[in-house]
Amino acid sequence: MSIFSKIKMLKPENGMFYPPNVEGGVKVKFEFPPNIDNICAAFQINPQTVFTYGDTIYDPHKLPLSVDVIEHERVHMKQQGEKPELWWGKYLREPAFRIDQEAQAYGRQYQVIAQKITNPQKLFDFRMMLAKTLSGPLYGNAIGRSEALTLIQSYAQEPV
């Protein structure tokens, strides 16, 4: 059984809050964020990439969003606060800041998965997948995989 078989996939509608009629739902738009040109100039994005700008998740490829990915993006919403343009500027310019912000979000994502999956090997494999992403080209290859693994684990230990 795949680790993802226990993770609920959500199919939001464009511009709608998801989950609907639930306090704390998130707004999703099926388009690129307003700063996509700056993002593309800095990173190798791929068709599985979703973005958060302010209080909105941008899902240009209309991907189903898992609960753990939504929680990852909620972390970025909190990080960005009222000034997403300032956060994005720093995020794109400063690799150490970017890695720390992503490690926090991946730590939260791992917490969500750990509530659903109890098999230690599957949890480790998921954490390794997150570390591979954090240490890869999407984030500028700015960190080694073992350091990424350690950072994600440290943030996963923090209370929500």
C-alpha cells in the first residue's frame, strides 16, 4: 500500500476556499502567482509546483492538493504575513532564508503525514523524499540532503 493511499486529495475549484464552508479554508487559483517571472528567473520549477502568494495558493496545473501540501502552503501564508512581496524578495535573493522557510513548511508537512502513517519505514521514506526536494534544483541546490533531513526533522518536532 502506498503512503499516499491514506492521504486525502482535495480538488478545489478556481478562486474558491477549500475546504468550502470550513473556517480556515484556503483560497486556490488555477493560475501562476503575480511574481512568476521572478520565480522562473531564480529556479527550475516543474509542473508539480504550487505557489503561495499572500493568502492564496496558486495551482496553475490544476493539481489535486493533498492535506499535507495545503498545510505546507499555510506555513508560507503565515510567513508572508501582510507583505508577501517583501517575503518573496528575500526568499528569491537569500538561499539561507529560503531553505529555512521551506524546512519549516516541510516540517509541518511531515507532521501531517505522521498523524496518518504509523509505519516507521514509510515515514522515513516520506521524510527522505521531502529532504531530496529541499536539497534539489527546485530550491537552488542550496543544502545537502542529510542537512535537509535534519532540518525537516527539527521543525517537525516543534508544536503546531
